[in-house]
Amino acid sequence: MPSHVGHTMETMMFKFYKLAEDTDRLTKEGLRVFMEKEFPEISENLAVDKIMKDLNQCQDGRLDSRTFFPLIAGLPIICNNYFVVHTREAEEKEVGNSEKLIPP
């Protein structure tokens, strides 16, 4: 029985090949479908056209697995950075508000 991480990697591989429609490359539309389905909360902020342009080194409008998987692996880093920034902002705001309550 695979670990949670192993199962996640297996799932991602199957998702890629399902969306790649029996080829080894994912089209821009396939990437868009994947992002909208799997990451609906962030997909509206992602520019799929720009991602495809930046990652599609051979300029054929498709991503291979060697390009797709690092993109997916990078998403938790982006989410973590977002979380850290917003957590700090919330903490700073809370400290600022509590300082206003303390009489001079």
C-alpha cells in the first residue's frame, strides 16, 4: 500500500496522462481544464496562457511530463508563500489594533 505522498504522486501521473489524451504531452486547454478542476480557488488568478508560454520550450503549445510535474510541485510553494504573507499581515494588524486599546 503506497504512502499518502506515493498515492498523491500516482494520482498526479494518472491525471496528467488522462488529460494528455493518450499522448505524452498536455495541451493548453488540457492545462486549463486541470487547473480549473483541481485548483478552482486559485485558477482564476493564474494566467494559463502565460504559464504555457513560459513553460512550453519547444513552442508547440503542449507540455510534457518533465515540464508539467515541476509546475505542480511548485504550487505548494506559492500557496505557502501566500499563507505566510497573509498570516504576518493579520498578526501585524492584530498587534496594531491591540496597541490602540492600551491607554498612554
